[in-house]
Amino acid sequence: MHKIIMMMAVAALLAACHKESQEVAAPRPVWVMTVGAADHQVGGSYTGEVRSRYESNIGFRIAGKITERAVNVGDQVKKGQLIARLDPNDSRLNAQAATADVQTAQANLALAQSELERRQQLYRQQFISRSALDSYETQVKTAQARVTQAQSQAAVSHHQTAYTQLLADRAGVIGMIQAEPGQVVAAGQTVAQIYDLQTLEVQIAVPETSIDRLQVGDHAQVTLTEAAQAYAARIREISPAANNQTHAFDLRIQLLQPDPRIKLGMTAQVAFTQTNATQKIIVPATAVTQQGGQAIVWVITNNNQAHKRVVTTGALDETGVEITSGLQAQETIATIGVHTLTEGMQVQAVTPGPEVLR
């Protein structure tokens, strides 16, 4: 009987050992990530539209009737190339009338000067008074002023004759035409729009939660929707006030590598990178827990053991939590399942795919 009891005890002990070995052989799976302190992504990725920095709305400087349009939408134009022409007859007649006014004013001036010379001789012979001579001198000065005025008006009229031709103010492509031959247009009315293809930009809207992290000159990468290639870019302009409709801040991202494949109106993705000397460590919010009023993360060692680490946290945003102290780059931490871990627990490290991280 005593021998049977001893055999049962040994069997129970062996079963317990076997169960413990099974638990050790099956460590708890936990999602992990390797902490990095490389270029920190700020502001996330934003969708924008390819625009031209210079979008010139051009029109005639005088009113008139269009007699010719020399370009069409999509045409490449050079600076100084003819876009459209007005009927020049009215401008020519105005210029001729202004020239005639100048000749009339010059004739009146010559007459006033001749009369002044005669009056000066009479004054020297003391036949007229000084006040009478002064009146003729005033007439000469008035005639001289009228000549100057007529000459200025004539110059304006001759310039307006040249204004009957609408010329391109820069090289680019015609993006829009709003007038046709036979149409009467007012001075300053938009006739065509020219886009400069050498200064392409991407316009995006950044929410107020991220605008403080961005500055003019920060580097960015632009990726087109239908192209895998990324283009280097930089922030050229940040609006000082939020848009009234979107309540976001409009940014202009300058493309540093012109490419003929980039077309106006294309959709583009803009991602910002910050390359400051002080690099940041950002971890997912799920990796940080609170114990005893302290923020902790679980560090996974090379032998797959979990050890808690007290850390100091910084800013929290959509990209994660900033760790300002207590954690070094290239260390491995648990990101999901941290609430089930205990000190020294053996774990099975699982790295989630990109589709999970997104």
C-alpha cells in the first residue's frame, strides 16, 4: 500500500513538471517595434493640387473691340508673344488728335514769345509800363505749360496705340481664354491666363494642430498619385491666417526638380521631414501605460524577456507619444498587449505588417 502511494506522488510530480515545461515552451505573443530616432515625420501626409506659382491674368490696358486672337488654350508662349489685338483705328485717331494739339500749343507759344519780344522793346523805350510787360511774360509761361501738357497727352495717346496689342508678360502655357474676336472688352478685363510651368508648386491645407511644427524652408517629399517617384520640395509660403472655409492653413510647397511629367491640376501627396540635430523618439500611444503615477514602457530584451522601464513623455499627437527620456534608439518595446505583461515574462515578439501600422 505504501509503495502505491509513493508511485502516485511521483506521477503527480512528473505531471506538474510536464505542465510547467509546456507553459515555458509557449511564451505569450506580443507585438513589438524597434525604436528609431531617424528623421522625424511631422505633420503627417497631406493631399494637394499641383499649381503654378505664377498664374497671370492678362488683359488690355485700354477698351476696344478684339479683331484677332493669336493663341489657343494649351499653347506654349514666349515672353512678348502676341496674344490678341484690338481694332487700332480709334487709338490712331486719338494719337493724331493729340499730335495736332501739340502743334497748336507750340504755335501759340511762338506767337506769345514774339509778342513778348515786341513788348520788351516798347518797355525799353518807355512806351509801356512794367505791369503791362509782366502780363505778356505770364502769357508766355502759360503757353509753355500748355505745350508740356499737350506733349504728355500725345505721349499717352501714342502709348495707347501700342496697347492695342496684348503681349505675353512671361513664358508659359495658355490655361484659359475668356474673350473672342468681335468682342468688346473693357480696360483690365481678363482675356487670357498664363501658367508658368517652370515654377510648379503643390498647394495643401494643414490643420491648426500641426501648423506650429512647420516653417518656411522645411524640406518635404512630393509623390504623384500615378507615379512612384518622389520629388524633393520645400515649403515656400505659409498663410498667416486660416482659410475661412476650411479653417486650415494654406501652404505652398515648391518643387525643386522640374519634370515635364508633372501637370497642372494633378493630385499629389506631400510628406514633411524634419532633419534637426535633436532627433525625437516617437512610440505608439498603446505602448505607454501608467503604473503608480509613472509612465512606463515594456522593453523586450534579446532573450525575449519583458522588463518595464520608467520613461518621461512629451507631446501627444496623431503620430504617437514623444519619449523625452528613459528610452534609447534601437531598443525593442512592446506596442500591443502591454497590460498582460509581467516583469521578466518570456514573450514571443511579433512585428505587425505595414497594413496593421496604418
